[in-house]
Amino acid sequence: MASAEAIPVAPPNEYYEIRAIPGKGYGCFAVKPIERGTRILADDPLIIVPIAYYMNCDIQQAFDKLSAHEQKLYFSLHSGHGQDPKLWPSRISDQVPEHEKARIIEQHTARTGKDASLISIFQTNCMEKDKGAAVFPHAARFNHCCNPNACFTWNSAIQKETIHAMTDIQPDEQITLSYCDMTHERKLRSWELRHYGFVCDCRACTGDEEDETTFANQSAERRFRLEELERETKNLRGKYLLQGAQDPNFAKKLLEMAALHQQEGDWTARLANVFLDIALVCEVHGDVEMAVVAGAKAVQVKRDCQGADFPDYSKYVDVLRRLKTKLSQKKA
């Protein structure tokens, strides 16, 4: 999220610039048409904390290694401090271990304090990196939307955080990311986003979910159904896919998941995984032609959302190549 206290500047690029948003600080806006799959940004980490359950001392240790310029850049990022303590639980269960209590108190103090701090900036801007987290100075400038037009991921092969367009983006359109899981329902998203210090006003959050004509209602229905399907299929995927393929309704559920993700605008690696499973299930049932179609979709989505240099992209390509060879042999 962009800070309202300093005018941020985008890195040299051909796709976007940072502009002021009245009453909302700053955002990243397209300066030209951007096609789906375009890599908009590949950003180096500014500060890295290699553990998931970090304390302020861990951030301080990493911060002390930065140059004076880098430290200034870090403090130019948005901080979700100044929140009303009444919005948060007033006590911690006695069953919580002491070390975890200390961590919760640190983060609570940071988000309710009157000034920005190392930890308030970190917990507002950090993104997952390997087994820990990192702050990426340019990726942190992109604002949130529950139905975003771009997605982000840590690419360990190139050691950069990448942002790719998930839809075709028009000039002057704000480029947005989802800070939370796109399948989560409104109340859960609202709770997750509270950690960042803002209330989302996107059309999925502000519309009337009871009115069947609204996008908010349609989005809520899709998210609810996706969570249902996820629960019903999660134990039949991965290494259990052959077992899942024996279920006569399994393929239909995967196809429904793929359709719902696309309707919701979720063209992330999750959709690529669904298409890959559809391809493998079709292969099990001898429908190699359909397997190739689904495999090609999996490769395309994977490439578009993470790039051809992503570590496991070759796995998708190898499956598609094998399926194409199998189809050629079958036709011969």
C-alpha cells in the first residue's frame, strides 16, 4: 500500500505509474494496454525475515543491515498503525504459549500505536517468501481489491517477487492485487484486511449480497460454492488423484471449480492446478484429446500468472508434451 506522507515513484517501466487517489493515498495505474499474462513487475526484496512467526527483534536485525537510503525507503511505505483497540480482542487465552503471547502483544501494540514502527510497516507490507516473509518496495505500492486484475508470487528461480496481469488492463485502470484468499467470504475477508488497517470498498464488499442482481451476490455465491468444492475434492487430489478419478462426480466437480474461478476472475496458479488435474483425470479415463485441451489450459494459466521461468512450470509443460505424444500415437 502506498504511503500518503510521501510521493512514491514507480521503478522505470513501460506499464504503470503511481498516481494520487483523493482520500486514499496512492495507487498504481496502467499507462498503456496491458495484456493478460504480462509481467508488470519483478521486484527485489528490501528486507527479509526468514521465519514465519517473527518478532520485532527479527525485523530490527534485518533493518540494521540496510543502507541509510534503504531505511528511508522502508519508512516511506504505508503503515497500518493508529487502529482503534476496540476493533481487536481485549485478552489472550491462557492456553496460548508465552512466546506466542509476546508476539501477539507486539503486533497489537504496533497496529494500535500512534506512530509508524518497524513492525507496523512490516506486517502491513510483507509478502510470503520461502518459509518467511519479505517487504518488496515496489510491489508494496499496489493496492488491494477482492476481485483484482493482477496477482503476485515469489519466484525463487529469479529471487524476485513478480506481478502479472490476470486480465487485460486498460490505460488509466488501477492495477490491483488481492491481499487475501479470493475464495473467502466477505466477513472473513473483512477480518483479514483489518490487519492492514483499512475497510475494502470494492464491488464485492459494498454491494448487497441479498440482491440477486448485484455482483456482490453473484460473487458471494461463487466463493461459497468454491469453498464447498474445495472441501469435497481436496482429499482426492495430488497423490490421491487416481482414487479421485474413480469417483464418477469428481471430474464434474473439477470442471465446475475451473468455471467458477474464471467467472470470479481468479486466474492464479490455483486455476492452473485445477486444469492440470482435469487433464490427468481425462487421461485416466482414456479421453486423451480432452486431456490435451485441459493440459494446454493449465500451461497457459501457469505461464500467465507466474511466468515460464517459475520453478515448477516445466512440470506442466512436460505433462502437456506427454499427452500430445500420446494423442499423436493414438491417432496414428
